[in-house]
Amino acid sequence: MSLITLLTDFGEKDGFVGAVKGVILSINPSCSIVDLTHQVEPFNIKEGALILRAHYKYFPKNTIFMGVVDPGVGSERKGVALRCGDYFFVGPMNGLFDLALKELGKPIECHLIENFILPRINQTFHGRDVFAPVCGHLSRGVPLDTVGRRIEYSFLLDWEDAKEFEDGIEGKIIHFDRYGNAITNVPCGRYSRFFFRNEVLKVVDHFLAGEREKLNSVCGSFGFMELFVPMDSAKEKFELKVEERIFYYF
């Protein structure tokens, strides 16, 4: 294992990302590091989980995903390192990995992080002091069970699945991407149309097939249906909100 992928809400301003990479490379200088994103909305575990689920599968087998969106840093929440299918995940057990693990649908070998931790004077930067060194050692081939005792993984994410009915699926808006497209929790599928804000609207195959100045829907890259306006921000144009309900017809 020599590829580590980072997903955090650290941003780029304060040097946090650089410090994490410094720790990893001090342990394994030959390791490759990929930044999935460091722009998760601060403390938004659900957004981080959604992004990880959308993209983990495009990485090579044995990639180590270090995920840190951690409002509970320093508290009683557990730090874990785990294997599921062909991938490893290191970070807080707070729901951040839940969507990816559910999609993988494989047995989870989960270990509490008790070893490889850096000496520290505070409990505010587990990304650097706890998770980064574990990733560095795993990338060198250290066995997972040397990280700490094995524990049961707990699914903790506050996530609502779309509900299926005889004639369609009901879901809601859960996230907005940087283009202002509204991602729903409705899995991609062959839907004929959708109902939103008392109007029946079109499902299309690609962005440019949508009607201008109107809401349209397409199967998006997150693996869920999303609302969009061609070459515009659906979020801003229609003042869309997270949690708004939507119904897709079969």
C-alpha cells in the first residue's frame, strides 16, 4: 500500500494539510498522496460522507482514505482504522465513512487507534497527531491489527434514504455542488419525470438537454439524481433549500 487519499474540512489557509502530509512523508517518504478535497463545509459530516461515497471507487485497490471532518475532536468519539473490501479508511468513527461502507457492502474489519500516535500537548489536531501517522505506517505495510484492538463498527450518520412507492420514489435535496446543482438522495435510475414545488418537470440525459430558465433533472456524478439549470445555478435562480422534498416517477 503506498497511496493515501485525503478528505478534510481543513481548507488551505492555515497549513493543516501541509502538516498532515509532513507527518505521512516522514514515516513513508515514498508514499503518494492525493487530495480528494479539503473544502468540505466545516463540521459537515454528511457532506464529507457524500463526497467520499461518490469518488472512493475510482481509486486503486488498497488505497488508504484518511477522512477528517471531526467536530468531536478530543471528545469520547473513537478514532479508527478499518478495512472494507479493497480499501482502508482512517479517521473518526462519526458517520463520515458510513455511505461508502454501506455501498461496498463487505465485512468491516475495524480497529481502535491505540498505537502510532504522536506525542502531543493538546487534543485539537488528531488529523496530524493520530490519523496521519497511522496512515503512514499502514502505507508501509504494517498489519492493520497492530493499530489497536478490534472493535465493532457503528453506523452513526444521520441519513434518510429515499422512499420507494408503486409509481416512483420520494426523496429530498441534500447537497449543492459548486455549480449550484442540487443533489438529492434519490439513486440514479430511469425516471420519466419529477414533481417539485407543485410542478411536473423533465428528466434528461445530460446538462445541455435541459430547458433553459427551468429546473431539470439528470443522473449526476454523485450517483444520485440532481436538479440543474443549463449554464446557471439552480440553487440561486430558484432559491433552493436543503431538505426540500421531490418525487420521481418511474
